[in-house]
Amino acid sequence: MQLTAAYQAFAALLLSSGKESENMRLASAAQMKEADRIAIEERGIPSSVLMERAARHVAEEAAAFLKEHGEERRIAVFCGPGNNGGDGVAAARFLKEMGMDVRAFLVGKRERMTADTKLMEERLWKAGLQLEDWMEDKKSWCRDADLIVDALLGIGLKGEVRQETRDVLLWLDALDIPALAVDIASGIGTDTGEVLGAALHAAVTVTFTLPKFGHYEGQGSYYAGEIKVCDIGIPADVLESALSGGAVFEACDEALAASLLPARRKDGHKGTFGKVLLTGGSVGLTGAPVLASRGAARTGSGLVFLNVPESVYPIVAASCLEVMPSPLPEQNGKISSGALFQILDRLNACDAGLIGPGLGRSQELSLLVCKLLEQTATPLVLDADGLYAVKDRKDLLKRRYEKGLVTVLTPHEGEFAYLGGDLSAGRRRAALDFAKRYGCVLVLKGPGTVTASPDGRVYVNTTGNNGMAKGGSGDVLGGMTLSLMGQGMEAAEAAALAVYLHGLAGDICCESLGEYGMLPGDLTERIPFAILRLQRR
């Protein structure tokens, strides 16, 4: 689509340092408001200029979306009276200047319009369009729209959506028309991802300066669609000031994951790329350690060893070609405490260890796991039944940390609960509080998996889908985390990268197999393709 001369001239006047921000720190609503305040009040950047920069990005992304989906041109822009609505009003003007068939509708009371939104309405009028009050008779035109621009609420929403806006959101969400959300899908809590009464699913979200927590957490990840982060010219030091004084929350996206991926030495050999040991399995739970070991092997480990009870060894060995299983003494189908010194000897000869997949539960096993934590200096990952074993001895985690030793825990929310985790403050804060309290890296699995380090770093994952919600997926992730740690990566970065690759492998699976039919074993086969995507970036 060709821009009109008027649009090109205006766009040239807007100062912007780039279309998409490279900084993927995550921000709260309060932090973004503070950044805006500093930029406007202390740096003298007019708020209307920031609004028009944001609107220009919205218009460009809307045009690009339509071009990609068949050159349709009818766009309905839904605006609230706040500044998010002002972004929408300005975007409607730019879209008209780009030759689009566009109408802008106001949902809410005019007396509630902000000064900047009123200014954008005046400029819209001068461009030959009106900001129309939303009425039922406008529905017929909207039903034939090719794209909805959602500029109703933005990041300032507090509490439940008002009834008038709720009715519009529910109606729009029922239409078979793609939506582009301005900053965040209307009805989604910026800091929690919670649906506040009603929300509109977006095909794409154009957000400004930094992504928000609600794009990746809770239900927000399902409402955001593809996220475009656009720079509107807020200086970097202003952002740093607004974000200072707390933990560092970061979205683990493709760029970050690619920067973390360890390089492979061209002159390397199998000992160069890490020796790792998995301990788990029991009668009836033979698949978990096999999946975990395959995850480790597929993620690049040079040597993968696997400890299992002797009675299940033949079953496991039949499934292992690239992994080296060994039988251990057992009691009642589970590894016995008599295996302690064998496990220690093997752990101490390895670069990292994983304890838990299919391990089973008993008092004897809990004591065994605790002794391993106490007596080995090898970096450890605890998953599944390994987590259960330490639920009443979390002091061991702190002791390891005080000795400079590394422990990574990978619970889902149910496991996190019996570990004593408190989710009342939200997933990312809960993970960080636990990590700091016990001196471990905490991987809290689920939509927008959170990886928290005791030093205050928190990564929120951006990949994955609900087809991965099947028994065995977590075992694969445990093996992947183990592999990257064994290759020498720092624990928090290894865990964050493993989570990203795990989710990306799941997304690749979903493309070919769908969410219903994909299995954890399929994930292991797609890990190499996920890594290749990062290498080719």
C-alpha cells in the first residue's frame, strides 16, 4: 500500500529511534506511567508527540497486517475517552491518509475525554473524519470490517470493565474479524494478565516502549496475539530511572534466547559438551527418565548417564540408544538408600545432575535425595518427585547456596504449593520471593513460565502452547535444563533458555501435529529444529 504525500510528510516530522525496541525488560503500568511522566514533565517531550508516534506505529502495523492478509481496507477503530483512545483516534487519521476506509467510534462519555484525546479528535475532524458516538446502528458497517483496532482501555484499567464497554467487547469478540490491540488487549490487567470482566482477543498487539507483564502472564498471553514492541522515543535513561529500585524482569524472547545459546567449539569432543547424570524411574514410571534423558541428549550434551532401579533397567535400556543407563539397588520397585554412594560417585564425576523424573515417593527416597543434596557439590536440578523429597527440608537449598552451590527447582503450581510457595502476590513475585528465600533458581512452570534467580533476575517466557499440557512435558524440560547447565551455562540463564527452547519445540510440534495430538516424545524430536531457528536468526 502506498502512503499519501501528506502522511509521508507528517511521518518524517515524527522523531523516533526505531520501529521496534530491542530492550525486552518487562514493565508494570505504574512504571510506564512514571516513564511517561519523566519524559513529559522533566524532559519536555510533548505528550501529544508521544501519542502521535504511538499512533503512527499502530497505523503502520494495521496496514501491514491487512496487506499480509489480502489487501482488505475497511477498518473500524474503537476508542475510549482516555489516552489509549487518543492513540486510536490519531491512528484513524493516519489510516485515512494511507487510503483506508476507516471509521472511528467513541465508547464512553465525551466529558471524560483527556486533553490529548480531544486534540486528536480536532485533528481527525480537520482530516475529514469524525469521532462518532457508538450506537447500535453502527454495527452493520462494522460487521463488514476487515480489521478492528482496539483502543478502548489500555494499560490504565483498574477494576472491572464498565458495563457499556463490556457489552462492546463481548460483541466484538464474537465477530469473526481480527483485532489489533493498542498497547494491551482491552479488559486485560496490565500487571496480572487477568481478564477483568470481559476482554477482546487480539491477533496482534502493538505496545509501546516495553512489553507489559500482562502480555505474557495469566490469560493475557492468550489475548495478546503477536506482540509488536515499538519505540516512541522515550530516552533510555528515563526508562532506567522508571524501572530502577527493584527486581529485573525480562521477557525471554527470540533475541534474548539467541544471545544465551552457547557456542559449539569446532574442535570440541564429547567431553567438551558436558557429562550429565539423571537419577529417577521406578516400577510404573519408566517413561519419565527416558523422556528427560532424550531432552538432555537433544539439547547438546556430550555424555548422558541415567540411573534407574535394577528391575526397570531392561525396559529403560531398550529405549536408550544414545543415553547410557545403569541399574541401581532397589526396594519395592524404587531406588534404595543403599545406592547413595554409587549415585554420589557418578554425580561427582559429572558436570550437572537431575534428580526426580519418575523417582517415586517414600520416606527412604526423601532421605536419599536430602543426603545427595548435602554431600555433592555438583549443580543439581530437582524435578517431580525430587521436589517432593525436599518439601520439608528446604533448609538444605539455603545451605547449598551459602556454600556457593547451585540448585534449580522446576515445579508446576501444584508442586509449588506443597513446597510452601505463596501465589497470592502473583506468579513472578512468588517465584522471586521463593528463589531469594531459599537461594535456588526457581522455574515456575505454566503459561508464561517464570524463571527466578536469588540475585533478583526474573525471566518470563514467551513461547509454548496448551498442547504441551500433558504428562511428560516437564520431564523433557528437566533434561533440557540439565543439558545446558552441563555445558557450562550459568543456572538461571540455562533454565530460561531451556524453557524458551522447550516452548518453541512445542510450537513447532503444534504447527505440524496440532495441540490435541502432539506428545512429549514429539517435543524431543523438535528440539533440534528449535535450536536451529535460534542459530539462523
